Amino acid sequence: MESEMEDLNSKPPEPRPPESAEHDGATAKDDRPLLKPEAVGVSIESLQDMEKKFAAYVRSDVYGPMGCGELPLVEKVLLAVACVTLVPIRVIVGMSLLVFYYFICWICTLFSSPNRDGEQEDYAHMEGWRRAVIVSCGRFLARVLLFVFGFYWIRETYGNPEASQDKPSSPNEEEGKDQSEHPERPGAIVSNHVSYLDILYHLSSSFPSFVAKRSVAKLPLVGLISKCLGCVYVQRESKSSDFKGVAGVVTERIREAHQNGSAPIMMLFPEGTTTNGDYILPFKTGAFLARAPVRPVILRYPYRRFSPAWDSISGPRHVIFLLCQFTNHMEVTWLPVYNPSQQEKDNPKLYADNVRRLMSREGNLIMSDIGLAEKRIYHAALNGNNSLPSVLHQKDD
């Protein structure tokens, strides 16, 4: 369930491939196996040029671009052994935990009507023992699932309370200095986005609500769980005014969480897509329209062999390699609640940019100006489709 936040004010039009590409079948799904870059017509020189331009999505682990690099013999042996021993165990245990939590949610929502707001539907506003069981079991099982995936220890640090007071300078705007001494309850958690594993961590730490594709609500097992989380569903493929409605729902939920301590907090990834973990992309403004304080969180995945970042590698290949790695590492930095100044409340773009600069400074992340469109171009080039990025792994949705 990728919860990547689009800019809910507007949806930029998708680039249209040239007519010749359409006649050549470029818009059809590419079912070819992922090959080495050299095998799909990408020369070493052009690959190096792309890596400079699309540095935020470049893999630097031993598996190489798209996870298709030439592996040393030792690595091949380790993969073979893990595939027949470690992977089956982790898959069985992981699926068992998912089914178990589904039944917990099913029992807790039995004879209970969901909250409905148009096409939105959730059980996040239940009270009493039902909600307590869903939250406590969800947090515990999410941490257990991370343990099963090899995240035995998660290093958590908490930033200097004065960090959010020292706002980064803006080249175009004079920023306010009216941060309060006692930070208010945040309406949303904003985090850099590195992997689908980010979601499991946030579930285990704060059990927030996410933004998800509308189709997630209809998935077996996961659908009911997402409703218990209070997910806000979007139809990213649609170009209708639906996005304006979703923006209103998200804004209302953030304001409610800010004002009501018992309301579920929103979790948003304002970059809109995943990176390799070393960069931070421009922020969408959807998380900042409510003018409410936010809690920035920085995620890092240190690695030696395989990087858990979901950047330029297909989903199935990433999952297999992740499960084959005996130990995975995660580092989390929780920054203090960021209270916006009046200028930032009046200018959500300024608010988003300042939070991004703060996270870049505190997390030693490199600021990059590219986004989802460039990621699709990079993926298309790696797949040997140099016309336009219509043949891609659609993991960003």
C-alpha cells in the first residue's frame, strides 16, 4: 500500500507519448524480464550521465541498477541458500501475521457501521475497547513483522527541541519568528519516503492514517485493515474534480487530529514518491494546507549488501532480495513539532519548503529538484524504452 501524497490542489497533466510511440505499442504493459542495462541498449556512458541527472533514484548497492548487476559468487551462494531457507519462513510468518490481524479487525468491527463521507469509509473513529484493541495489536504486529523482515533493532533518535525554532532561511521570503515555546499537538506526521517499509515503521510507532489508492479498500485482508487505519482514498488515475474533494478530506482530518487528542493523526509523504534515501525531493503542499503543526520524521536504511530503498527496482525483485538479507537496518530521527509562523500559514508552499529544508539539514539529506516525472523517465530508460515513460513499474501509485 503505497501512500504517496499527490499535490491535492491540482494534478499536473501526465506527459503524452508521441503518436509513433503509441503505434509501436509503447503504451502497453512491458512484461519483459528486467535485464542488465547493457542488455537493453543503455551504454556505460549514457548510464553514467543518467545517474548524475537522476541521482535521487540511483542504486549504489552490490546489486546495481534495477537490482540486475553482476553479483560475485559469494553473493549468489548466499541468495541461493536464503531462497530455500529464510524466504519461505518469512513469507509464511508474514502472511500469518497479516491474516491474524485481519481477524482481529474483523472481530472488532463486527456489528459496527463505518463512518462514511462520500466515497470515504473508515473505522478509525471508533471508541472504547474496539479501537484500543485495533491500535495496540496493530502497533505490536507491525513491529513483529519488521522483526520478521530482519529489522531486529531500530535506532531512534529525537532531534533538538530548538531545531524547529531555528527555521532555515528562504531566498525569497522573510520568515516569521513566532514559534511558541510549547509546541501544539501536530495534525500530521510528515516523512521522507524511501520504501514501503516506511509504512510498517509508522504503524508500529504511531499507528496513523495514510493516503492510499482507492483500489486498496477492495483488496482482500488489506482492505479492512486500511479502513481501520482510517485511510483517505484517492483515485490517482482520475483527472476529475475528485482531487479537490480529497484535499478537503485530508485538510479536515489534519485539523481534527490537531484539535482532538483522540482523533487519528495523518501520516503523509509529501515528496510524492520514493528515493534512494540520500536525497529529499520537493514537497507537495497537501500536508500543509490545514495550517496545523506537523511532526517531521527522517528515515534512513543503512546497508552493506542490499539497499531496502525502493528506487529503481521492481517490486517482486525488491521483496525477494529483502527477504534474502538476514539483517536489515533502520535509523529514525524524530524532529520536534514544527509550528508554522503566520507567514507560513498564509503560504503553504513556503511552509512546505521550510519543513523540507529543516529535514534536509537535520538528516544530512541532499535537496534535489526532480520528482515523479523524472523518476518515470529514468525507469523507462533503464527498461530500454527511450520514447517516453509510459512503460514503467507503476509502484509509485
